Amino acid sequence: MSSPSSKIDYFNIRFWPTVLLLIAIIPGIALAQESFDVTKNSTTVILSAPDTIKEFLVKYVKFPAEPFADNTAEKTFLYRAQKEIRSLLATEGYFSPVISLSHQTQGEVTKPEIRVDPGVLTRIGEVSIEFRGEIIQEDAKYQKRIEQLRAAWPMQAGSPFRSSEWEQAKATLLSDLTQEDFAAANIVTSQAAIDPEHARADLSIIIDSGPIFYLGAIQITGLERYDQTLITNLAPFKIGDAYRRDLLHLFQIALQKAPQFNTVSVNISPDTSQHKSIPVQVVLTEAQSQRFAFGGGYSSNNGARGEINYRNHNFLDRPWNLTSMLRLEQKRQTFFAGIDTLPDQNNINYSLITSLQLTDIQNLKTNEQKIGMTRNYQTPEIQMQFGMNWQRENKQPAGAINQISEALTLDWRWRRQIVDDPLNIRRGDVTEIRIGGGSQQLLSTQDFIRTYARHQSWWPVGSQDVIFLRAEIGYTLASSRFGIPQEYLFRAGGIQSVRGYDFKSIGVQEGNAIVGGRAMATGTIEYTRWITHQWGAAAFADIGSAADSWQKMHPFIGYGGGVRWRSPAGPIALDLARSHETGTLRFHFSMAVAF
């Protein structure tokens, strides 16, 4: 990208060739005059100036802490200090300061005194922004863009002139212009014409857009194990598209998410001789293709857990991701293995999965085996899956008859997430819809269609607090719950459901066990008060039920409060909830730690 520098800048040449290296964004300067006997870090020099001027100068001028060795050392310092003070005040828009030197006696000690009257603050007069290059063609799109760039210019007539803001405004103008189409735009001249007598600064800029750039072929450096299509399929543009910086940024993000790579850089060299087809340069380093990971945690839903993961990002010498996991929990044990292809240019990839899961929850033991294939579509906001799964489940409720259910299902899932921060949400919405089912005509024990919907909203209150609302509803259309795997039925209770009740303890009584029913609805309202940036307190109320039909549903209510901690992985919650039905108090806690 072009550097945001100008060819000619008379202000820089005349007033301060080296001061920009010292100054960033400086606070405004008050005009009320006050006198201070001793500077903040010096006992040998007295500085008299307005309070904010003094604070500013002490920050950037090095005053001696020890007495001067002789008169020559004192004169040398005072000469240098006057020059530095004038240059520093010029950066803040004071071009006519009065700086006087004298001596002041304090007791038996005589000290040099520097008196600073900054004078009148310089304000902006006329502002001229002139464009050259292809952007000035008679095209409504570019005329509108010129108007937008001028309207966005922050240094308007009448506002104070400060050199740091002047430099930042020019850099922003150039960055905004090079954001789209004009990758080689540059500032031809920029001038801040200072009139000290009238405390006025007239600003003028001439900026050349250069030609319109069009994206060309992708040039890849660092690729060894994989085919180039792994890179090109992820590009959010095609050859011949007009240059846009955000397209290159999205391309880099997509490549960084691919587990095959450690580092990725996507850029162009804005050579005007190649503007009709500028090469897109991708420089990367490949990641280690195989990795083991171990982890552990605790949840009040399933108890303590430990797990081991194995990943291979070059499975069968192809850019496929093999993921396998063995997770052992107190109430559930899971083995999972899956193969995922990489997303193509349409954000579509495919997954093949197999799993084995054993559970023992609420006196219901299950043994489930599953295999399936899924087509996945994913953008930053939308996830959509459509798949076919076959599963076999052995259900063993205590005090009731064991059953074996089989189902060949088609499943569709849609999820939309728009939040301000995925880890610490203050504003946003998440909506999820699922539909799936099977038929006795196609390898299923029972005919059924399962529907499910959930919506979550976060609303900011004041500067830190948050209100959270959650609602979910599900219904399985079938003549009976028997013969339907538990995954396609509903139970409630526990975290993310109705707190104050054990995990999946709300459902249908079958023998001594609680099994899934065909109807379910739950909801939550929660208010979190963040006391500090990391620690907060929450109050909540949950309501919901699960049964075999809507008519048999009885509302279960839980309420309470808890502690919130913003960990690097997201908020961790410890809640104490009371069951309105029985008065029982229960802790609900979830935490996961990788090691």
C-alpha cells in the first residue's frame, strides 16, 4: 500500500523538522495564566505558564534536576529550552508565544525563570481538498465518493489547528481513498499556511487517485504439502474484480482459520503499470499436520470430565481435517471421529462423522451409535447444515422395559448470530431453528418429525450491565414417543434450561427414570451487573417444562443469583438457584480448562 506521506509540506519544513518524532496526540491547552515556583521534575529552573501548558512542557522538555555547573551550562540550557518550547507550542497551534527569561530569588538561592505566554490559539481558516486521477471522471459513483471524502474531513474551519491532528487527518484521507479501487493513491502536495499575525491556518491538499486497480492472479509463496486450489478456493473474489482492501482482509482471515497454516499474509504491490491485473500475493507458513491435545473441566450438568483429542490436517495427503475425541464424564462418555473438507468459494464444505455415546442421566441409561454426512454452509453470521444420519440407540430406563430404536433421519439446521463480541456479549441476537425426522419406510423404527427453535437476546443497560433473554420451544410430531431416539425428544432442567432442577430431570416418568417427551418449552430472563471489568453479579428466573403433549405440561420455575467472571475464554458462571416446586437449592457451575 502507498505510504500516507506528502511530497511537499511547508509547515513541516518551516517550523519543526524533528518534533513529530516526539509528539503524538496532545491534550488541549488552557489559557488561564498561573505561576509555579518549581517544575515537576526540576529544582533548578522555575517555569511560569498556564497549568496545562506547564504540564505539557514538563512532559516533553527535559529540565535539569541538579544545579548548573556554571553560567555557560545555564545559558546553553536556556537557549535550547526556548527553541524546544517554541517548536512544541507550534505543534499545538500556538505560533506567536512570548518566552521571557529572568531570575528569581528564593531565600538565598537565585534560579533562572522561564515565563511562557502561549499567545492566541491558531484556528483553521480555509480548507481546500483537490482530487486528480481517474476518480474525477464523470461517473456518479466517484463524484459521490469525492463528496463523502470531503465531508469526512475532520479539521473544519474555525476549529483549533494542531499538527498531530493535521498529520492524522491526511493519513486517514489517504487510507479511505485507497480502501477501494485506487490502491496507488498518493498525496501530491499538502500545505498548512500559517498566518501568525491573525492566528489562522489555511489548509490545502492535492491528492492523486491514480488508476483503478483490478485484481489478478493469486501468487502463492510457502505452500509445500498442499495443492494451490486449497488457497484459491477460499478467495472471496475472482480475477477481474475491482480492488477492495476488505476483500484481501477477508481472504486473509479465511486462510488464517484454515488449520493447515500457521501464518498468512495477503497483499498487493500497487504498481500502476499492472493496474489492469494486479497480482494478489499470498505468503504463508504451513502448520504441523498432526496434533494431540488434552483437556479437563467440570460442569454441574455432567460432572467432572477429561478428554483427549487428535487432529490431522493433512488426512490421506489431502487438505481434509480429521478430528477425533475421547471424552469421559461422570454421566456421559463419548467417542467421536469426523472428517471435514475445506470450504469452497461458496463457503460450503462437507463432513462425515461417526460417534459412540453412553449416558446415565436421571436413571436412564443409553447406548447410542451414529454415522452421518452433512453439507455445511457458513458465513460470519449464518450457519446452515443439511445432513443424513443413521443411529441406533439402546434405551434402558430403570424399572421399565429396555428398548432398541433405529432411525435414518434427514436433518436441517439454521443458525444466525449477530453479536458485538463472541466471548463477552453485551448486545446481539442468536437464533437457531432445527427440523429433522425419519420414516418407517426408510430404516426407522417410528415415523416422526422433530421441530425446534431457540432465540437469545442481549441488551446493554447503562455503561456495563446486561439483560439476557432466552426462549426455546420444541415439538416432535409422532403417534408415540416409543421407538424415537432420545436425541429427537425433549427433557429440561440444568444449565441453559431451568436452573434449580437437576440436568434433564424434567420430562416423562417411565419406571424410575425420566425420559424425553414430545413437547418442550423453556425461557430465561437474567440481569448481570458488572461491578468491575472482570467480576459481576447476576439475578435470574427460569421457567419451562417437558412432557408428552402440551396438555400434560406443568410449568417448573427456578430463580436465584450468581457470580460472573470474564475469563479469557468467556464468562464463567456460578449460580445458586431455588426450585419453586420443591424449595430445593442447587448450585450450577460450568468451567473448562485446556492443558
